[in-house]
Amino acid sequence: MAIHYPNGKKFIAKPSTSNRDAPSLKKPSYSNRGMTLEEDINVSNDFYLANGIAVIHKKPTPIQIVDVHYPKRSAAVIKEAYFKQASTTDYNGVYKGKYIDFEAKETQNRTSFPLKNFHEHQINHMEQVLKQDGISFIILCFSEDAEIYLMKATDLIHFWNRMKSGGRKSITKEEIIDTCIPISIGFQPRIHYLAAVDQLMMD
């Protein structure tokens, strides 16, 4: 199935680089645990909802279908579709009476986080959320080291503006450690990112 962005550019999904069946003597990484960062956040959100802690969901991506084939009477195959609009951030909801809005990203880079993982319209959206006194942040995962961090939107905006002014095109690991709140990986919830949000709300 072909999917296109609003500007007509074809969407190409990044191939998975994990191989669960291949033996390895390396330290187990986050990426080969069997679940992606998105899946773990979704499971954590289910836990928060079931226990009355927060109401946070992944935003649906509106798609316009333009070409459908019917190889059988009982089956339809989508051949071509377009994203109706540019996406903002991955998740939003309510926690302790505050609007929560955030993006989640993974990288296999061990020394920095590339800013190419973000888009201008996402930065603009986070700025708009902050202007309305909402809580906006990003969750960063270094998949090879199984490390997850919460970064305030204000810090991401700072690094983004630095890049726009001709500075480096990534955030160093040292900068992430200095500015971010570590997120623990556990069982229930799988990723307890709201504990980091509590720290963020206290600042």
C-alpha cells in the first residue's frame, strides 16, 4: 500500500533492524526486548487508565484512502492513501487536571540524539501547548543502552533553535543527562513516565 504525506511525498516506513532469533553476546538492548517504545507507552497508558491515574491516548493519524482494490467480494485491499495533515505529537490527555502532550522517539545512536527525528510543525505545536499552560515534553529512548529520558519541551525548543542558528544537528548524550529526567523501566506500568512528569510539574 502506498501512503503519501500532505505535500505528495511518498511515505517510506523505516525497516526494523532488530533480529530476535539471532544470537548475540552483546548487552541486551531495549530494541530486542520484543516491544517497541510506542508499544510500551501504550501498555503503560492502559495501566494508568485502568487504575484511574491518568487518561492519555495515542493520537489517531487521519488518512484519506484514494485507491482500493477488491480481489474478493469479502476483502478490500488499500493500494494508495494520503496523510490528510501533518502530524503534531504522538500522545495527549489529562493528568492531575493538566493537559499533557508529548512525542516519543527512539534512536540506536549511543552518543547523541539526532534532531532530524523532529519536524518544524511539531516544535510549533509544542510552543502552542506551552502558551496555553499545558505540559509538553518528549520521551527519548536510547534503544541500544535501554535508557529512557523525559525532556521538557522548552529544552527541546532551545536545542532546535540552536540548530536553526547554525549549531549542531543533534543533542549530545551529556546534554540529555544534564537536562532530562530519567524514566525507569519496570513491570506495571512498563514505563513509569508519569513519575518523571511529577518531577517536571514540581519545577
